[in-house]
Amino acid sequence: MNKILIIPKYIVTADKNGAILKNHIVEISDDKISNIKPLEEKEVKEFEGEVVHAENLTLIPGFVQTHIHLCQTLFRGLADDLELLDWLQQRIFPYENAHDAGSLRLSAKLGLNELIKSGTTTIMDMGTLRHQEIIFEELDKSGIRAFAGKCMMDENELFTPFKSSTKDELRYTYDLAKEFHQDNGRIKYGFAPRFVLSCSEELLIGAKEMMGEFGGSLYHTHSSENRSECAVVRKKHNKDNIEYFDSLNLLNDRTVLAHWIHVNDNEMKILKDKGSKVAHCPSSNLKLGSGVAQIPKYLQEGISVSLGADGAPCNNNLNIFNEMRLASLIQKPLHGPTAMNAETIFRMATIEGAKALNIGKETGSIETGKKADLVLLNLDTPFQSLSNGEDNIYSNIVYSASKDNIVSVMIDGKMVLNGGESPIYDDLELFDAGRTELKKLIKRSQN
Ligand code: GUN
Ligand code: FE
């Protein structure tokens, strides 16, 4: 058995009481947290295993992001200042359509490197049309905990070459789930019909029906993001997004909807009754000019809200510190300065994210028996509050910290970032290989 003992300055547990522990240690046995107890020098001396001295660092649960597109990392900076449907039509669909296995691999690696180096330990990813097995391979190698699935598209009026037949989409999806979904493992399938405008009814329903065979899988789609998107959905189906999904019986507590900005009261009621979850993407919603989601209202209604950076070309970062800060700040002019306080946001980025993915018993907080998905932060810097005790630890993390404060990251009991060093990724190598792949991809997209 592999045993590790971490001795941090503070432990921000994100447990149900929001406990912050001082003078405590965390013991890890293989992939799990096996004990959290008061620090005793004698026990540390006699510990048979690796001791991580982190007396100046703060231990927090790894962050959970419930909406990511690894396949788009390569396109960062190549689709700025556009609104959703133009962004998809002019840039993202043509680029995704030009992916081959090599470019998709680099895109996934670049995204995973960025996510892990900025403290994210669990993601829900939406893939692209083709070569999804590459993403699963890279998820596996990275060590991250993930839900993932190919994006499903059997309709596409914006860019017609980028879709495939209903039958092929369903078959490919089923084969991928059969091969890569792990009932009790780190990687699970997230069925991902892209959005209403890329899917026939048969595809939306077919994806839902498959879930029965894959315990713990999820249904992951985009919804109610942009006014033009909503108008086309209404024109096509005579219903708004959620009303349409509900009419097809697609909504339950295994459904995660990204964005969810433009919604009516009836849709809010439906989502609440069905227990479906919202993946809130504040940076993306602002950058694409999509709007500001009424998050305080959703929370008041008891709707689950978690955070996601979405993709690199609509953000243009994947690090969750930006999402935490914005998720709080954008609501304050609308709902007052007490809305979305730092602790609420921190929980949204950790335990609430895990619960949204129905793995709240497994990860998202630091508790005995849970997976060792942990991050060590250095909050003793000139860029944090100088009064850096328990009282303002959430403020320090949510309002002041950034990816630069991350020291080490552990997933499933394995160090995936150790003192700032990745045992897996070399930044320069990724940068060079990524640029080469991007050049080739742009050329292919112009043919
Ligand atoms: N709606 C459909 N596809 C996408 C996508 O790739 N990103 C975002 N933000 N919205 C979408
Ligand atoms: Fe998205």
C-alpha cells in the first residue's frame, strides 16, 4: 500500500460544515484519504510512508469543472470578438472539422496541462465529432478524473460538412461508451449531443436511451446560451430549449446543461423539478457577449450550479480562478455586494461541482474515505491579504489567488504536479508540437 502524509498549515475541507482545520494532518492510502487527525510529532516521526512537509501551504480539494472542450485548446486566440453562432460558423466548426488525430491529441494535452497546473482535478469534457478515442487516451495518461464523450451532431445548418448520420453518431457513441466508460473508475462517459441546433430528435433520444447501460454516465449539452440560438430553437420546435428537452423526456438528475442564460420561469420550474444541473461559464458568457446568467436566482430555487471555463477560444483561459472571481463579481452590480460570497463560490468550484456530476461522495471535499484529489496552495505571498488566517481564507483563494499560487496537485493519490513540476508534461515541448499541429490544421481547414 502506498502511504502519504501531508502536513499543511490549513485544511479547507469543503465538508458540509465548511470546516477549516489547523494543526491537522491528512493521511493518504493509495487513492484515498484514510485519515484526518490532529498533528502529533511522534506519529509523524514513526509514519511509514512519504511525508509531505507543507507547513506553509493550504490544502484544498481539487477543483471540479463541469464544462470544458479540450478539443478547442489549439484554437485559443483564433476566434475572438464574435458572438456564438458566428463564432461557431466562421471559426470553431471549420477548425474542429479540420482536426486529425495528431492535432486533437495536442489540443487535449495542452488543455489538460493547463487544467492540472491550475488546480483542476475533475472535468466534464465535450469532445468533437471525430477521433474521440484520442481524447480518452489523453485523459487516461494525464491522471485527471473525467467525464467525456464525443460531441454528437447529425444536423448542422451553419457548416454542413461538420456532421454525420444519425445512425453513425449513435453507433460510434455506443462503441466509445463500451470501450471507455468505467463504472467504478476515474473516467466515465458523458453523452454529449452538442446542442438542439445540431441534433435531430432521434439523436437526442437515442443518446438518452443508451445511458441505462452505463451506470454513473451523464447527459451533457449546451442550452439557452445566446438569444439568436434560442430564437432559432423556438422557430424550429415551437418551444424554448428546456421545454423542448422536457417534451422529449431528456431531463433528470443526470443532465448537465452548459450556460443556461436565457430562460423563462416555466423552464426554471422544469429544471428545478427534474433536478438537472447548470454548468455556469462566466468568462465564456461575457466574452461571446451571451449574457449574464441569473445565478443567485437559480441558487435560491435550489438548482445546482457549478463552474466551467468552457473552451480556450471563448475564454481564453482554462483556469478556474478566473471563473470563480467572475462568477462572484458579475452578480454584484445586479444583486448587491453580498451576493455570491467567496465561500459560496469556493464550494461551487469544489463540492458542488462534484455533486453536479453525481460523484459528491467520491470527491470535491477533504473527508476520510474520499479520493485523494487535493491541491496545495501557497497563500503566503505579497499578492494575498496580509491577514491570512482562517477568517479570510476564502477571500484569499477566490478574490486574490491565481494559478500562480498552485504548488502541488494530487489526483487519486498520485502527484500530477509536484512543487510546480509536472511529471507528465513539458511546456516547451507542448508549445512546439502544438504550433506545428496548428499550422497543419489551419492549412487543412482552408482546403
Ligand atoms: N454551442 C454549441 N457548441 C458550442 C461550443 O463549442 N461552445 C459554446 N460556448 N457553445 C456552443
Ligand atoms: Fe461549451
